[in-house]
Amino acid sequence: MLKKSAANVAGLALALFFLFPTYWMITTALKPKGSTITSDYDLIPFSVTFSNFVTAWTKPGFLSSLGNSLLVTLTAVLAAIVIGITAAVAMSRFAFRGRKSFVLLMLVAQMAPFEALLIPMFLMMRDLQLYEHLSSLILVYFAVTLPFCAWTLRGFVNGIPIELEEAAMVDGCGRWKAFQKVTLPLLGPGLVATSVFAFITAWNEFLFAKVLIRSQDLETLPVWLSGFQTAFGTDWGGAMAASVLFTVPALVFFLIVQRKMVAGVTAGAVKG
Amino acid sequence: MTAVETTETAAPAGDIPPALPPAVTGGARKRRRRGSAFDRALPYLLLAPALIAILWLIGWPVVSVFVTSFRQLNLGELVRGEIVWTGLDNYTTVLQDERFWEVSLRTVVFTVSVVGASVGAGLGIALLMRVLTPWVRIALQIAMLCAWAMPILASTTVYQWMFDQNYGILNKTLVQLGFDSFAGYSWFSSGSSTLSVVGLLIIWQAIPFLAFSLYAGLVGIPRDLYEAAGIDGASPWQTFRAVTWPEIKSLLMMVTFLSTLWDFKVFAQIWVFREGGPSGQSTTLPVLQYLEGIAKSHFGVAAAISVLMMVILGLITFQYLRKLLQTEEGKI
């Protein structure tokens, strides 16, 4: 009994450790202007204001970088999912010459160290005249997420018994209709989990966004926030409010699929 | 195999049944090859877009980074479009530079410490979660989820604020606790101190994934194994060695490998804190590559650094894949 309560105390202490930065981000964002930079010990806020959020929202660059981030991320992930699912179906539902090599290629591509490809990517985008253009980021994020999507979705498709599709075909469905009516709906949860993971990857990306885009109008949110000191000075309240706004979309997506995500990532990676 | 099944039967936070259909039901579910030409071409047609994209956007850059590393390519050559081959000059430049070895060593030490600490803590928390009262476990899981979901740049900004020299909550707390020397203490005055803060940030955000994955693996271990160990009078340590360890070893190996890949390549956090400073003391290989290639426009030299990074990562990946394919062979 004593052992169990000791474990529980440790568990609660760890929960505080993990929660504190989020707590501190939110409470700082809610503090009135004068009371962030103070030497008082202010662990618990006494007055609450939303003015920091208004400040962050109306800062030059915030809305445009939010828009750029959404545009780049959603386009890349959509493309990766659509192309990934066709590849996944091919790898898991068909027998053909070279199949093993394709699967291996996908596995290796998934582990490609993109950061080490910074220089050739930069040179390539420059040659393609896509430097300083959001489509360069779309291409990079698409390439980063595609092997992961194809590989993980292959795991999910493998999990759906082909007998279901065959039964539909016996009942007179064509191959496409059988896939559309039987496999695709069953694939739903896997699709959501995979696309959220791809979304988070692209939403977080910093290095390529910094290198391939120089002009302020085309910045994505991570790059904009990394320069918050130019935008906010020492206005930590504003910077924290911007961080909260940056976190909300990711957190919402996380909560939707949290349970499936662990299973998805590890299952996809282990399953040969 | 066991790792696969265990991760899929376990939903981390509790009671919702696993959303995935049982995945591995047996080896072959391949369709028989049919007669018509279209049917035979269909899998290739389905694979074509992905294949083209991968060859174009991953394969070609990999070739190109090797080729570039044998060229002298600075801003002048780039603008004029000249191609100047220099053989191994870029590599000798890099390898004779003392700073490169210093940075490489720092990167390895940083990666090993961060991976070791986060995997160790992740395993510890996963084991702890099994003995917690349900509401405490759920509280811990929600707290970890908040850390996990925070975008990297948001968490980096929050850590900068918490570790702020004059008004950061950490220094203020330390002063409250009686450590007066921390008033106005700068956590970023040396490279090792800066990297420690960065390391803490990375570990803090890496643990949730590790703990959730390992916990899912632990939950899947059949209860009767533990009962049997209990009947045999095994101590907790013996139970861990004989029952838990063999069941989660492959999962543990996998998350350790993934963490190594991720932590070796960290750029954003290090760059945003002090841009590799003060005076280059927190520069790691990815930062060095950026500084040489993008900031100084020495693309050839930077490509040589990239190649050396890829060699290190490639060796780790190769070792891991070999092990993975040995155990899982026949299922690809």
C-alpha cells in the first residue's frame, strides 16, 4: 500500500513536470501587460486579460504566416496521403515482380535523413526557380511525409482481410467499387492517424522553411515565431499568446487520434 | 511479431477498444496474377506516382549531394554556373579542420546523452504507469500529451521564457528556495550549459512518445507470465529480467534507433536558442552544415559535411535494418 502511494506521488510529480511549460505558457499569455516582466514571484495569475492574444493576432506577419503554414502543410499532406494510399494498396494487395524491392525502397526512403539533403535541395529548388516560392516547401514536405504515409498505410491495408473485398466482388462489384465500398471505409481510422502524424511533421518543420524562404510575406509560422524577438521585443506575454495560437491546431489534431497514433507509428515501423 | 501484436491490442489511455482490426492474420493475401495486360500493369501504375516522387525528390538529392561534395561550389561558381571539380579537396578541408572533429564529438555526446536519458526515462515511466491508480495514470498521460503536442517552436519559445536571465520563472524559483546566486544567472553563457537546456527540452518532448509506445508494449504482455513468475517466487528484478525484458526488447531497440536518428539531426532548437553559440560552443553537425552551406555559401564543403553525416546515420540505419529484416524476414 505504501509502495503504491509512493508510486502515485511520483506519477503526480511527473505530471506536473510535463504540464508546467504548458501551464506557464497559458498563464503568461493571460497576464496583463505590466505584470509579465516583474521580479515578483507570480506563479499564480491574479488578473486575466486577452489583450496579449489581440496583440499577437494583429502583429504584422502572424496571419500571413499562419495562412502560409496551413496552405503548405495541408497541400503537402493531402498529396502524400493520396499518392501514399495508391502505393500502399499496390504493395499490400498485389503480387508482382519487384514488389519486395519497392517495399524495401519505401522503408529506406522513410529513414532518409532529410536534414542532410539540405544543400542539394536548396540547389535543386534554385535550379527549378522555386526558391522563394511556397511550392518548394510543399514539394519538400510532400517528399518527407510520402514514404511514411505509404509505409504506415500499407500496414493498415494489410490489416483489412482481402476476403471482404473478394466477397464484394463475388457479389458483383468491380475491383474499384469493392475497394471504395469495403476497404476505404475500414481504412478510415488509419487514414486519420497517418495524416495527423504527417500534418504534425510538416507543421513543425523549421530548417527548410528557413532556408528556402527568405521574404517575410512567405514565411511559415515556425520561422516567424523563431524571430519573435524582432516582433515582440521582451513582450513575453505576446510571444506566449502567439505560441498558444500555434499550439492549438496541433493539440486538437493530437487529441483526435492520440490513441491510434502510438499503435500506428510502431505497428507501421515494425511490421515487415 | 509479439511487439506488433502488443502495440495493437493496447490503447494507451484506457477503455476505448483498439481501433485497428487485428493486423497480422497470416502471410499471403496477394491477389493471383490475372491474364489481362491492364491487370498486370495495374500495380505498377499504382506505384508509379510514389516511385517517381521518391526518385526525384529523395533519390536525386542523394546523388546530387555526393556529386556536389566533389565540386568547388561557392557563390561565385553558383552565379556563373561554373562546374569546377576539386576531387577530395572538400573532404580534406573538412577533415583537417579541428573544429569539425570538435563539433562531431559534441554531436555524438549530445545525441547519446539525450537518447539514453529519454529512452531510460520513457521506460521508467512506462513501468511506473502500470502500478499507478487509474486517475493518476490518466493525469500523467494527459500531461505528457500536452508536452508531446506542443509544436517545437512553441516549446522552444516557452523554454526561452522559463530560462530567461532576469525574469525567468526558474531563476526566480531558485532564488525563492534560497539559492541567491541564481538571481540574473545566465543559462546560455557557455556551450555546455546551452546544450543542457536544449537537451532537457528535447528529452521533455521525446519522453511522451517513448513512454506511450513502451507502455503499450508492456500492457500487451500476457498476465499469466507474471502469475507464473509470482508462483515461482521471482523477485521484481528477476521478473523484469525474465518476463518483461524479452517481451519488449525489440520494441525498445526500435524506439532507441528512431530516437537516435531524430536527435542526431536536431537543428531548430539549437539554432533558435543561441544560433550554435556562444562563439560556436553549442554548434552540432546540422548547425555546422547550415553555417557553412547557407550562411557562408560554401556549398561544396557543406555537401562534404552532409555526406559525412549521412555515412554516420547510414551505418546506424543499416545495422538496424539488418537486424529488423533478419527477425521479420519473409513478411515483406
